[in-house]
Amino acid sequence: MRQIFLLILLFIVGQWIVKALRRHDAQSAQRTGAHGANGAGAAQGGARASNGQAPQLAEPMIRCVECGVHAPKSDSVSVAGQTFCCTAHAQRHGARPSGRDAR
């Protein structure tokens, strides 16, 4: 009976230690800004922090006015305040009659 009680006690203490270590890792990762956007494990954030690299953020996506496809902002074309996925769509949209010209 004494052995079962000791095993239960060791299990509880072990769980408490694991939770304390995880909490400490999460707090240190949060202080350094190395935690993932989705709350992923501290292993990824810790690896980035130890390499000295800042975490890379995802590139913003834009929606093409012509076809509606989402494309990376670096690949997009902006014309007159509107964004397009390629130059062909920008030209096609510019050539289309609009407003008063559409009569």
C-alpha cells in the first residue's frame, strides 16, 4: 500500500515539475518575442532565439480586382490604387470601359 501511495505522489510531483518548466519556457519565449503566432511549442521559438534570428512573419496577401485570386503582395501590381495579380489583368481591367464610358 505504501508503494502505491509513493508512486502516486511521484507522479503528481512529476506533473507539477513538467507544468512549471513549460510555464517558465513560455514566459521566457514571450519576453524575447520568439514564440510562434499559433502558440506552437517553445522548441521552435527557442531554436530561433538561440540562432539569433528574428521570427519571419508571413507575407501579406492581396486580392486581384480582376479575377479575385489572392497573390503575395511582392508579386502584385498596383495601378491607380487597385491591386492585381499580374500586369495582364491590370491592362485588361484598364482597357474595360467603366462609369460614363460604358454607355
